[in-house]
Amino acid sequence: MSYLSKVVGPDETVIHIAKVHWVVYARGLFAIALGLGLGALVHEYLFALCLLGALLLIPGWFYSFTTELAVTDRKAVAKWGFLQRQTIEQRLSTIDSVRVNQSILGRLLNYGTIEVTGSGFSITPMKDIADPLAIRRAVEKAEFDSKKSDA
């Protein structure tokens, strides 16, 4: 059972769930490709580099597995970590801004870092999130819809 399913209220609607981008696997995939490429020339490197690549895939998978970021019609929810779990749930009415940082490669591959700020604190930056602008749009839409329903 995911963290999100535990914290969403009975009358609450999930608007957007963010995913970690596949770029977190890039180092491991590069090492495996290098191992296969060099392994064709020098067989001694094949196993070592493929093993290194497989080991480098583990942190990316673990980060992807333990990170959740979502927007509901009432709040923004973030959870990351396993043994040292950190969670933040921030009501939409207290969110001041959603900051998106994207490098050139991030713009090309559509991933980036998201930071939600408001009410005197900020969420620790969530790195390597796929389609980070969708989170910003989801927060803006949820804020707009909640203001419209209050009026």
C-alpha cells in the first residue's frame, strides 16, 4: 500500500501523481552499454562493467520506488526515503509557489527538480521528476478550482 493511498481522505480527489524520470538509471545503463561494447573487444571488461552497471541501477530503482509526489484537490503530498522517511503534506491554501529547475538536458528529456514553498518552509527539492511542469499546472488548477468552489 502506497503512502498516498494512506493519506488521501475519503472525499479527496487525486489530481496528479508524479513519477521519477528514467534518467535515474542513466549511469547504470551507460556502464552496461560500455561493458557490452568493450566486452566485444576485450572480454575481461565485459563481466566487470556489466556488474558495475547492474549495481549502479539499484540506487535509481530504490529512489524511484521510495519517492511519491502528488497533488490532490486539497493538498500537495511528498514522501521520500525508506529507513529515514520524510513526508510533507501542505494544504493548497498555504502554497506560495512551485519552483521548477530544469537543466538543458532536463528540458530536452522533460525532467527536473521541484520545490514547493509556502507558509515559512519549503519541501526538500524532489530531484529527477518526470514532467515537472505538470505538477505546477496541477497545483495551479487545484488552487483555482478550490477558490472557485469557495466563491
